[in-house]
Amino acid sequence: MSMHRDGPVSPLFRPISFVGNFSFEELAGHQDVSADLAQAAPFAHSGSCVAWGIPFEIGRPIFLKDQAVTVAISPTAARWFVFLHASDVRPLSPDLNGLISPMRGIGQLGEHAADYVLIYDDGSEERVKIRRRHEVGSFLSRWGEQCTEAVPAIMPRPLSFRATNPPEWRTDPAGHRRPIGWGVRQQQLIFEDSRVPWINFVWAVENPHPGRAVEAFRFEPVCGALVVSAVSAGDTCSTPLRWEKRKKILLQTRSELTFDPALNEHSLLDQIQLDLGQVVAARPRLVYPTEEWQETRQNLQPKTASHEILVEYTAHEDAEFHLQGGARIAIRDLESRSSENEPVLQPIEPADQRVSLRVVEAGTNNVVPVKLHVHGRMGEYLAPVDRSRNPNPLWFENYSPDFCHGNHLSTYISGAAIIDLPLGEVYLEITKGFEIKPVRKTFTITRDTTQISVEIDKTLHWREDGWVTADTHVHFLSPATAMLEGAAEGVNVINLLASQWGELMTNVGDFDGHTTFGTTDAGGTGEFLVRVGTENRQHVLGHISLLGYSGNMILPLCSGGPDESAIGDPVDVLLTEWAQQCRKQGGLVVLPHFPDPRLENAATIVLGEADAVEMTSSSDLYGGINPYSLSDWYRYLNNGYLIPAVAGTDKMSAEFAVGTMRTYARIPGDRQFTYETWMDAVRAGHTFVTTGPLMDFNVDGRPMGSRVTLPSSGGAVSVSWKAASVIIPMTRIDLVINGEVKESHTLRPGQDAGNWSVRIQKSSWIALLVRAKYDDKPEMIAAHSSPIMIDVEGSQFFAAVDALTMLDQIEGAMAYIDTIGTRAEVKRYKEMRLLLESAHRRLHSRMHQMGFDHTHTVGTHHSEHD
């Protein structure tokens, strides 16, 4: 037996002591109880307990079956008497065919179980009928058989979705404690009415004569057995078991507050609790700019107030808050209470004005998908009614269309949403990709506000010029959610990648080898597409994204053991082999989050089996394109390997927004946009990657991805460019030749264009990068083009130092499968070794042709160096 306390005690109630006719130990061996009750009796609550804020003293309970039981109490006058009781199970009586009639359910709905009689000190009595599943429920509760007028003694409680925070355990019907599972945690609440071995029910009866003192109770059995554990008495203006709808308050202290959001084993906070209610959530108040809201930038993270906590709760109107240090504040006194020395609880206007929100395109009035953020006067996030109010940002723990940028929360909508708003000012942010200027507006909500319409206008028109956008790297979303998020972010192509994570397989059921979601044939508009591919991975050799291929899934998804495949999996396939198979099946091969893991990438590129390298943002909105990634990519360009750049987010949680870094690829004007023409545009190299600025450039009129030929004497080429941005102010554009910045130009923040005349004397590659900066963040490389290769007759692309590092990688891959890589069968190992040797030989022979002498990794020295 255990003592249960689900929160502080309401001062409006006091427990009533009585001595019952049995102990729980005696009940466990009683012949008149069911076997289930006998088994569960040791787990019944006992001692000083609190249920729903009401105190109970549980000693010897009353077992009621064949004879009436009367117990005397201290004379008590109260408006409400609250009983803590439970029914023994009532067996059903099926006929020979297993059918039950009359069918009251296993809880025997409406069955008259007993009468409870209040005996007053003047000798008068009041009798109350007790019916199963109305005033009392079975101690062994069945899911779906709740009571209509009584509540389970263990009230629902909030639950952190972070598994490291308590409560970490619950007790199952056999009395065993076990961890609360990940799936349950995603509900952010737990209701244990059917998950514990013994559940009491709390039922409150209103005393028709509150001025008279009750001096005894008589319990008269009618049908079956009941166990009455305890009684309490109190005075509230209405039944203490009915709470009001959810509300919010602001807890303000006079000094800086160190707030601990951790919940204890009863899901309670140390600093603020409720007696006749439940604190649902508490978090520091977010401080957004208010007067300057419409002028501030999108995704601006709010500050947190150092002495204010936003508290969400649900409670009875007579409930009291209990603060750390012993102070109590009644809910009904919130408006009037104020003190310079004590904490202050300030009510927040409830979000109870239901409003229809529409976001439309200027000129057409068509509803368009967008990313939406709304908050109230106190910084409280206001989600549409069908979206999470507290989305989970953790890895693989949220598949809903939400974006958690630190404390700045947003959600994706189709263009229309139903949202409950508070009266007064609300602050709205709408974004949609890199060609539409973000919208920040303030609205004043009144009781007459039933609809809000917001118009967005396209500022840049790159899509109309044939450019399409893509995120090459998204995980875990369903195709439909990926479609919504892509459309809301202005991303035309979402590549949703199935993969393996140890024993976990993700999105494999979404892959069929032929469907492109969003096409007109699939019921879409053809403007926003989702295609399921695979990311095939090996933790040492590297990762490879196989996009848009047809036919069977390319397997295995991962190899070589943790942390990509399962423990003990052999290294039985190379990245290059995956790439070759993808190309045979018509797909596009991308080296993701380039260059990591950086080992076999070199062999794949040297053998010509990669179509693009991927710049990756992950969840970082402000890091831009990593110079580390560029430095690795430049090595291959310096040696003449024309491999375009693409971009993806590697989205794996709500902390990532699809398209944060995205690919722009230009489809020729004579070709229609399809997934296939997008792949062709990437293969052609007419791409740039960006976190906001848009760009284009050409050399002598030839676009990105082209090869330009010059005579042996070289010559001057004309580099023309343009750049534009509505998301982030641009600062500078750099001309990169063979990995070095040769020219720079300070940019106008929103739009600019220019040209350079460049003298080329040897084979070279040319690319552009754009730098940009938010006012409150460091400057970053915000966009980078794919290169244009200029072949000067008689001059070869060759950078000896870079070639040597590439050779080192290939030798490293060989060393890995030779030594510590878990060996597949010998034949498979030899085939992989031969493929790596072919890449090594190709690069190595070229190095010797260029007259570059060098050393080798131990085990790869050969006679050519003797």
C-alpha cells in the first residue's frame, strides 16, 4: 500500500476520520471479494492522501457487501461530502453463445450498487443512490468505461517529452514499475486510470442541508461489493471535481527568478502548484518587440524575462496557487491582489475568440501555403487549433508541421487556419521562401473579429524565369507533410530520404520506386513535388543520397555496423557501388552534408559516379555555407572534376525548416518543370545554393555548369552577374577563381548587378559567392554558385597538393576495409578492393603524368616509386 498525493491540499477541505470494518490486508484474504480485488488490495492507497486537491485519511476502509455499515464521525457541517471509493468487479453472464443480455458493459452501467445515507445530529437523514459507472467505478478499470459523475483518484498530469526528466516510471496492473515509453511522452500528459493495479474514484455529493452537522454515515449494500476508503468535507461554490477551461497567468517576482522547469515524480513544479487544479505548463515569458514588430526581421528569437514565468493551468474557480515559500493566492483574487514584496500573479487574456485566418496571394486572392507564427501580448505562442501548442523539437520525435527556432515557434498551414486568439493585440509573422518578402503585422482582436485575411506579394520572380528550388535532404516526414512544408517554404522539390539508423528503419514504407507526389497525375498541381529516395550510409566510408531512382530500393540501406547500421553488419558495399546502381536506375547521386564523413567521397568523384555535392545547413539559420565544406569541394574543382553544388537541410526534427539552405536549378525555357527535368538541370550544373540571396552569372554568355574553351594563349572573359534578396541584406559578392577570391564588390542590400573582365591564362574554374548579414548576426557566406570551367588549350586542371589529399582518402578507404572494417565474404571484399584500386590507379596515374612525385600510406607503396 502506498500514500498518494497529487498536489497541495485545498484549505477548503478537511478529511473525516472513521474506523472501517476491515483492513486492506484482511480484504486480500476475504472470501467474499473477487480474486482480482484480493490481488490488487496490497496496492490500494493508504495513509494521508491527496486526490484532486482534496485531503483524505485512509486507515481501515469499509467493505460493503451483504450488511449495512454505519460509522460515526465528528459532527461536520459542509456543503460537499467527497467519497473515495471503488466497486469490486461484477462478472458478466454470457449465454451459451457468448452473448450478453442485458448488455450494461463490464462496468455494469447504471446498476444500483448501494445507498449512502447522511445522518444529521438532529436525527434526520438524506439518502443518495450509488450507481455503477455514475457515482462509483470499478477498482479495476476498463478503458472506455469512465464514470459520469465521479473521477479517477489519480488525476491527469502533465508529462515532459524529454525522457531525462521525471516522472520516469509508472505502475502496471500487476504492480510492476516500468519506464514511461517514448510514445506516451509525446502526448505531454498521462492519465493512469487503467494502468494501475487499484484505482479509487472520487465522488462529491452536495449536502442539501449545509447548515446541519452530519454525525454519521450509513452505507447500505444493494448489489455487489464496494470498498469505501475515505471521506472528506468542504465548501466550494460548485462541485470541486469540475474544473474550468485552460487559462494563463503571469507569475512576476520582484527579483530575478531562477526557474526550474523539471517536474517531480507527481508532475509538480517546485515553484508554483495548484490545489483544486493542475499546472499544465510553465516557462519563462518571451519578450518580443511590440512597437517595432512590423519593422523587425523574420525568425527573430525573443528574449526571456528574468523575473516572469508564463503559467498555463486548469482549475476550479475556488482553487488557490501555492507558491514556493508558503504564499497562497486564490484564483478569484488574482485581479485585485497586489503587493510590492510578494510575487504577483497577473491574469492573461484567454485565447477564446475563434478566428478564421486566410493567407492569400496578391492579385489572385488564392489561398497559399505559408509558415505562420502568432503570439499574444505576453509573448505566448498561439497555435491553430489543429497544431501543437508545445511542439517537440527533439530528434525523430515530431512529425507534425511545426518549426522550433529556439523559443520562436511556427507552424505550416495550407493557407487557411482556425485559431483561438485573445482579445487585444496579437502579433503575426508569415513567411514563404526566398522570393516573397516576410510579413509581420499587428492585429487588434475584438469580439467582432471572426476573420483575418493577410495578403502576400511576390517581390522576386526567379521562378518565372525557370528557376526551381529543392531541398535534397529531408528525413522522417510523411510525403503529405513534406509537401505542405515544401509549399509553405517555397521549395518546389522535397527529396524525402528513407534510411536506416541501427535497427530503426525510416520512411521505407513511403518508397515505391516510381511515385512523385504532387504531380498532376498524382492529383497535385505539379508545382510542388515530393520524391522518396534513400540515403545509404556507412559511418567511416561516408554517406550517399540516391535521389529519384526507379525500381527496387537499393540495398542495403546502411552497412558496416554502428552508428549507421546494426551491430555486426559487415562492410559489404561501397558508396561508389551504390552510386553506380542508382545511375543504372535513372537516379541522381548526391554526396550529402559534404564532405562528412570524408573518406570514400574521393573515389566516387574520381570515378565520375557523383552528380553533385551537397552544402548543408542542418538547423542553423545563421551559419551560412560552411567554408570547411567549400574548401573540400574546391579540391575537386581544382583538379578538373566539374561537380555541381546542391543544398539540403538534413531535416530530422522540428528544429529544422525545409529549405533553410536550398538548391536553385534553372530549367531551360523550352522544357516543362518535372522531377526529371529538375534532375537534368542539376546534372547540367546550372545551380546555386543559398540561405536567402538569389544569384546568377555567366561567362561570355555561358551559364553555370558550362565549359568554355580558350586557345593556348588564354584570353579575357566577361563575367556578368546579378543578385537579389528579400530575406537577408546582402553585403558583398566575390569572384572565386581556382579557389581564391580575385574580385569583390560591395552590394546594395536588396538587389544589384555587375560584371568583370577577367584575364585567364591557364585552365581555371570560376564561381561566385554572396555574403550577407542580419543586423544582429555575423556576416556569412549566404549563397554560392556552381562553377563554370574554362579549358585553356594545352593546360590541364591539376593541383598537386589537392590531388595528394584525394589519394590519401582513397588509400584510407582501402586501409579501412583491409583492417578494422567488419569483413563480408572474401569474394565481396575482393570486389570492393578492386573498385577502390581502380580509383586509386586512375588518380595516381594522372599524378605521375603531371610529374608529381609523392609518398604513400603504408601498404600502398608500389614499384613506380622505386
